[in-house]
Amino acid sequence: MAIDTSLIQDTDWLACTDGGITYKVSGAEFKKLLKEPTTYEFTINTTNRELNLKTQQDIDEYVGQSFTIDWGDGSTETLVQPTTINHRWSANGEWNIKITVNKGGPFSLFGAFAGDQAKWVSIDNTSSEFNWGPTLEKSWYGCNQLTSFPLIDIASNSGLSLNYAWNGCSGLTSFPDLDYSSVERMSYAWQNCTELVTWNSNATVNLPECVSLGAAWWGCSKLTSIPSLNIPKATSLWYAFYSCQALTLIPLMDTSNITLWDGTFNNCQNLETIPALDFSSATSVTNTFTSCGVKTFDGPLEFGNVTTFENLFIRCEELLALPYIDTSSGINFKEMFHFCRKITTIPASLDFSKGTNFNETFADCNALTDFPPNMFDVTGTLLGNSFSRAFAGCSLTPISVENVLVSLDTNGQSNITLSLDGPNNSPKSTWTAAANTAYDNLIAKGWTILHS
């Protein structure tokens, strides 16, 4: 007689009789007892006749789960999770492995060593009811011979982790449209999938529970686009798109809770426009746009909670103009605009009133001619090298030089090195009277000023 398990709630209690003894089990446990075995098949290619596997460790849902391995050579083993497995074949070559998980319980395994991961050739067949999770961390890590991946169901277990799941799968060129609704973490998931061109074909991918996407697509150098991501709980996009060199567009997405933006678009050389993303929760933005091909921003950069702007735009050599940037909490501005070779003007809206480090902030901005007055009237406590190479290699006009020197003279601090040198900065012989007066005052306060 078939039992309709849809009528049984997980919280129900049922009486089961076996050999005259009656047991009390929960509805959830009873449904597990009725589940059919599920299978997972894959092919490996071994050159040393050996394979080492590990099942996921120390996770309650796995402990005691039994499974059978058919090694494809006529031998089988029945094991219980968690475990480490070793098998030797009689010859090298390709072998089809079939895993049957009893009672349809959760399951995940991975190669015990890097060399074992690299032996995966293909995933051949997976039961539609195969219970993946609740973690798939490193499950296909380093499987660089895989050229395709099947559409599997990963939505059954809440709190799913995909950290490092396909990291280093450098043979994949596309990826199926998985259901990520149960995923909680996906850091480094597709890192260094260097041949991946298409990740998902949907316009929007829902990740309602995901909190971290750190380095998720790091090094996916051929990835041309990314869908809009629904990530209401995410707090980290740390290096998420680092070195995605073929990426030309970032869609709008809700980033209102993202705090960690370090390196997010670093080395995205073909990304020319940044949409009006919400940066209001940002606390860390080091290297966010480093070596990025960005030319324009569609919205303001609301960085009011950020204290360190180090390397934020370093080597953005195509950047034409700066958007509004809230730097009101900024302390460290080291190399913020270093090598931004096409910027001609610094906006007066930048707030340096708490700044203490301007080392190489504008260095090698070769086209920079205009610098506004009063920018350094008030700062934090400066160190001796706080302005080392700050304006080296710029093209400041005599008025801009005056604006820098007069403001620093007004600031009143002593014994600091300032760089205004370089072949294109206005030479001292062209400076205004006000600039020369401020220069003399600063020298009297112990400043060392390098100039053309």
C-alpha cells in the first residue's frame, strides 16, 4: 500500500512496530525511511590507477548516512559517512563510478587531494531526487577536465554553502541555471574558471539567503556578462569580479547591505561604466576599481562610512571625470587616484578634513591641471611623509599650485615633505606671489617641498 507522505507533517509523531516492538518517530524521520535510494554517476581518468575520495565531515545531516560505491570494475563497497575512501584499479584509463545513497539522504564528496580532483572527466547521470547538501564546499574543486556541468537540484537544503564548489574548473565554458534560493555562501565558487563565458542565462538570479559572494567569479577572465543579482542579505562583494577582464556591463542590483567592496571590480579592464549602485553601507573600498577600464559613473559614490580610500581608483587610466564621492569619514587617501592619467580636475566636493595620509594620492595624474582651493585647510594629524609624491607627475597650473600651498600653509602643521615635482607641473619660476609666500612660510615651518 502506497503512503501519501504529503499528509504527514515533519512535526507529527508516528508509531512504527517492528518485531513486536513499537517505536515513536517524527514525521520527518518517517519520511526519510520511505525514501528510495538515489544515484550519482561520474567518470574519472586515472594515470596512477588510484583515486582518493572524502565525504563531507562533521555535519550532523551526513553522520551515519550509508552509501554504496560501484567502482566500475566489478567491485563495490558499502560505507557510512563521514569517511575517506581509496580505490585502486587494475589499469589506468577512464572508469565510471556509481554512488547509491540509501534512503535518499544528503550527500556530498570530493577528491581528497588536488590530483584526485583533476581526474574528474564528466558527470554522467544524477537522480532527479539526489539530495545535494547541506554543503557542497570544494565538491568539484580543481576538476579542470570537466567541460560541462549538469542541471542539479541544490534547493533542498537551507543554509547551503557553495564555497569553492567549482573553483578551478577551467574547462567549463558555460554553466546551468541552478536554483540558488537556498544558498547562504558562495565565496570563491567559480574562482579561476578561466574559460567560463556564460554563467547564467536569466535576467535576474535570486539569492535571497546569500550573505557572501566574496571572490565568487575571481579570475573568470572570459565572462562577458553577469545577470542582475537579487542579494538582499549579502554583505560582501569582496573581489567578486576580480580580473573578469571581458566583463563589459554590471547590471543594477540591490547592494544596500554590502559593506565589503574591496577589489570588487579590480582589473575589469573592459568595464567602462559603473551603474548607480547603492554604496551607502560600504565600510571598506580598498582597490575597488583598481586597474578598471571605467570611464564614467552613473551615480554618486556614497562612501560616508569609509575611512580608508587607499588604491580606490589606482590605474583607472581611462577615467575621464570623477563622480560625487562622499569622503567625509576618510582618513587614509594613499594612492587613491594614482595613475588616473586622464583626469583633468579634482572636484571641490571631496572632503579631506579628517585625512592623515595623502601619499601619492594624485601622483602621475598626468592630465591633472586644476586643483581647487581650501582642500587642506583642515586635516587630521599629518605625518612627515603624508604628502610624499602627492602631486608628482601632475600638470598643475600656477593657480593650482597656489591653491595647494596656501591651503597647507593655512593648515599650520610642520615638518612634512610635499612633492610638486615632475616635468609638467608648473615650475617655481611661474608661480604666483601668493604661492611663493606660502612656500616660504612652509619652509620656515620645516617643510621639504620638491618642485619643478
